Amino acid sequence: MKFRNFPMVSRVVYGRGSFDQLGEIIAPKRQGNAPFIFFVDDVFEKRESLTKHIPLEGKDKIIFVNTTDEPKTKQVDALRDELRKEFGIVSGIIGIGGGSILDLAKAVALMMANEGSSVQYQGWDLVKVAGVYHAGIPTISGTGAEVSRTAVLTGPEKKLGLNSDYTTFDQVILDPALVKGVPKNQHFFTGMDCYIHCIESLNGTYLNAFSKSYGEKSEEMCEHVYLNKSVWDDESDEELMMASWQGGMSIAYSQVGVAHAISYGMAFVLGTHHGVGNSIVFNYLEEYYPAGVEKFHEMIRKWDIDLPKNVCANCTNEQFNTMINVSLGMAPLWENALGKNWRDIMTPEKLRKLYERM
């Protein structure tokens, strides 16, 4: 049996105010006059409370990115081409924001050192050349993008990550102060992404002691925040930030499952955001994750969340078929969830009926 030898984030800083150490942290990585490029969620464009702490020097550049849509392969390719044209080389890419920004930063860092389109690297272990230095600073918790070895992108034919040993961040800064003030619904849906990571990992056929140790602790923290607390406070921010990290680690040596596989198809066709899409799907997966779905319903009620419904009500046959094809293309996810004979269990007809419920 061959075991996976996978990379972890080589350096991580945790603590309130740790964002202020960014300049000191990246200074040794500067390559002459080559700049650092900061991808920042555009919700912070007019918030000097964050931007004034970004340690710009020389030709360093902030690029504010709109995250209405999740990262696309054409967006990654365009940013790579623009940076090469303007600077030639860069010292590194720094992502500051939620999962979309972090995935974008990872993808562009990879493509700065790899030729062709990012489309050709969508899949598992297709990236063969290390990217430029890249660091991630999450401003919301739950996606696990800060610790994962994937950068999820929507391409012309599928939504699939650049899953490789070179994707993982070289540096992560976890500063709970940065997540304060996130709207309730956004907090909930990204937090549910983390919770669903844990449920899928802990109930998967790939489960092992490594994944279990991280997944159980992450699930415990998610349940403490969403079931045992009645108000959101600083402790909630701190717990969910670490739950996100632990949840991401849980799937690093295993996989996600049914909810993610189905939501990828939905996102590709309908553009649903990752956390929202996973929640829409998970709401109907009592057949596969009964205990987890029951607690999820309790969390929805406790926090008075308006979960979108009937999102597939007006889908055409062509749209349903595309969603089904994209979803069933996520073979490792289905195998983790249902076993090696998953194709006999999750047929296109059964998947169509699931989509019709959503």
C-alpha cells in the first residue's frame, strides 16, 4: 500500500494583531525589485482599517477583486498575463479575503510559473512546477482554503480545483480580529462549509485516524458555536477560525463527499456560491448523513437562517444534464462517500431527482 506524502502549510502565525507582522514575515522573500502582489476582496477597498496595514514597498501592488462570482480559469489566466506583462516576475502573491480570494491567490501563484491555461491543470496532481511564493490571510472562516492543497476554479467545462502538492500556501496568518463584523448569513454559510467538510470526512470510506482526529475536533467546535451559543462573540470568531483550519486538515488526507460533489454541478450551472450551495444540497442529504443533517436543521432554526429553496425549479433538461455530468465527474468525492461501486448507487436518474428537490 502506498501512502500519500502530502504537504502542509510550512509556516503559520495565529493571534489577534498578527496581521501587523506581515511586512516582517514576507521581507526575506523579496527578490530584488520584484513586487509583492496583494489580492484583496473589494469589500475592503474603502476600509482603511485593513488596507493601511498592508506593507507596501517599491512596486508592490494591491489588486481589489470582486467576489460576486467565484474564481474562474479565464480570470486566473488574465491576471497572470497582466502581471507578467507589467512586472515580468513577482516576489509573491498574497491573498487577503475569503475562500474565493485565497483560491485565486493560490491559482495565480501557480500559473506565474506554469505555461498554458489554468484549464489544463484542473484535476489531481497535474501541476508539475512550483509556483511563486504565496501567503494567505483569511478574513472569514469556514472554507478551509487557507490550509487546503486545492484552488477551486470554474472553467469552461467544469468546476474543479488545481489539486496539487504545489498549491498549498507557503505562509498563513490567522488573525481573528480580521473576521469581526462579517454579516450573519455569510458567517453561517461559510461555517457550514466547514461543518459539512467534517461530516463528509468522518462518514467517508477514506476515513483514517489522521483525518478523524482533525475532523472530530472541528465538528466539536462548529457545534459549540452554532448549537451551544446564542450570541456571536470574539470566542466564536476564534473557534470558527480554528475549526476551519482543522476541517481543512481533516479532508487533506481523506476527501469530501456527496454535498460537495452535487454542489459543484449546481455552482457550474447556476453560479451558487460554495458555502450557500453546499448548504442547499446538504439540507436534502438525510439518506447519507442523517445525524449531521438533523443537527444542520437545528442550526438553521437556531440562527434563523433563510436557506434558498427551489433553486433548480426552472432548470432545463440541458442544465440538469450539465449539472449531473459535472457532479458525476468528481469520482474521488463519490468514492469516499459511497465506496468503489458508487456508480451503481448514484445513477444519473437518482442524482436528477435530488437536484429536482433543491
